[in-house]
Amino acid sequence: MDFKLSKSQKEIQKAAWEFARGEFDKEQIIEISKKQEFPKNILKKAGELGFIGIHYPESVDGGGMGLFEYVLLAETFCRKDSTLGTALMFSAYATECVLRFGDKDLKEKFLPPVVDGQLISTGAFTEAGQGYDITQIHTTAAKENDQWVINGKKTLVPFGSMADFYVVLCKTDPAADPPAKGMSLILVEPDRAGVSAGDISEKLGGRLVPFAEITFKNVHVPQSNLIGKEGNGYAQTQQFLTENRIQIAGFAIGIAQGAFDRALDYVKQREQFGKKLAQFQVTRHKLADMASKIEAARYLTYYTAWCFDNKKIDSQLASMAKMTAAKAAMEVTDEAVQLLGGYGYMTEYEVEHFYRDAKHAEIFQGTPAIQKDIIADIIIGKLK
């Protein structure tokens, strides 16, 4: 298999890098990160240039390309700045559920403004006390005439307080056995009566993707807001999580590469005992290890994205890519902080927020332990 990038893919990388160099202002990012303020003006520009919906079909204003190209974009943006890069690419979070499973009317109404950078979307899947076992949700959606009536509370919702619509996982048949058979995805707009968002939670990293708690109290939405078929919500969510883990792997590669770039530049300039730091064997070996980890994670992620685009949707590979890339990001950013010494701990030198954002990539959509469980379940299979 040839992983040499095509001419168009190289052009995508170049365009993304030029955009990031022009729009990602270090001082502005530091300031808005402290306040957890998302820069909608930059999102609008990214949408106008086709970055947000590159993997969406042209029928909804997308770029008509695949997840592989999305990963290239995510990697490039996060290499320039992990915090803003992650936030821009997360602005369309969970719209893949509408894209992959929604009917024509839902797609035509909600996808183009997200792709164009006009709206922010999010998924409301998790609840307090359930961990990542989404079969244990308590949020319900009951039919009432031609509407759904939703009640429940979701936690750790990305962009929860500023999203323009939510993709909500609900129990539509509480008596279903197993419970996964009685779950559905429903699109909910935040301006409907009964929807309320809690305070934004302070976070270590990913600070331009603020999380919030969302409460649904007798929220009425039309039955046409059902995404796909009733009772398919669990399977749809699992497929989305598989896709999203590949996307996060792309973020993680960019985070690792961005920290590596800064560390490399530093050790090539910094002198000790009359020599550049890059001339010491211990430093050279650290750089070699860092570069090797990034490259290994990159090719596993590229291969996994290629498989997805070729209809080989593999949750095992997705978990492997996410776990491997996040581990590389954690280890590389940690080493980058060490190489810069005291400066690595200072915000103005940037590697400290790459380090924090690496942790965000490692935990979101399942910790390493959860990824290992997914991988092991598939490897071992059912025991007799």
C-alpha cells in the first residue's frame, strides 16, 4: 500500500498550514484560552475555505473528500496550535450522525450551516455515573402525538453552552432487552422550552472546547428530528465513536508534532557548556525516540482512516489508532517540556499547553484502558 500523499492532499496540507499561520495568533489564543472563549470569527473563515466539512458530500456544501483528508487537516491545524486546532475541527462534533444516518430533510437543514462555519454542533451522549457505558443512560424520549418529549440530563457535553443543536442519545423504549435495542438519536435545538445549560466546567486542556451539563425537562421536538430509525441509536453512536476516535488520533499526531517542532527548534539554538543541546547524545536520542513515536502513530492513523474511507469500518483499528496516537502525544509533549526545562513550563513557550491538550486527547472518547477493553474484546471474542 502506497501512503504517498496525492497532489490534492499535499495542497490541502499546504492550504491548512497557510491558513493557520495567518489566523492562529499565539497571544490571542493564550488570552481566549484563559476565558474559554471560542473564536467564531476564525471558525467562519475556516468554513468559508472548506476546512470544516472537507469529509462531507458536496450536496451539503462539503468538500466531497474523506476521513483521510480530515485527519490531514486536523494534524496540520493542531501542529500549529493544539488548542485552537482541536476546537475548530470539533465545531462540527456529532454531525456525522446526521450525515451517516439522518434523512434528506435533516441533512439539508442542518449540515450546510455547520460546514460553512455558521453553526456549532455537539453530541450529548454521556451521563453522570455511567462512565463510557452508554447502555446505562437514563434520558428518555416518549412519543406524544407527533412529537418526542425528552427528559434527562447529559454531562461533559462539548460546546454544551454554545452549540446550535445537540445530537441526543435517548431511551425510546425503556423496556427493551437488551437496553441497547431501545435507544435512539434525536436532534434537539437549544432554544426549545425546557433545555438548559449548566455552568462551563474548568478544564486542564482543550480549553476552547468548553464542556457543560445539559438538562432536558419536558422538551418537545417533532418526530421528524429522529436521526435514522427508532431503536438504532446505540449502533449509530458506536459507529460515530469509531469515526471520531480516528479523528482524535489525527489531533493527537498534530499535538505531538507541534510540541516536537518547538523542542527541536529550542535544542538547536540553546547552548550549554559551549555546545548546542542538539549536539549532546542524550538529546539526540530523545529526539530520535520522539520522532519515531510520532511516525508510527501517524501511519497507523493514516491506515485506519484509509480503511474507513474504503468502507472497512473497524472499531479495533480505530481504538488502536486513538490509543497509540494519544500515547505518543503524551510521551512526546512530556519530553518536550523536559527538553525546554523551566521554559517548558512557561505558557509563552507553548509546549505546556500542547502537553495539557495531549491529556485531553488521551481521555476524550475513552481512556487508554477503555480502548484496550475494546481491542481485547475483539481479539479474544466470545469464550465458550
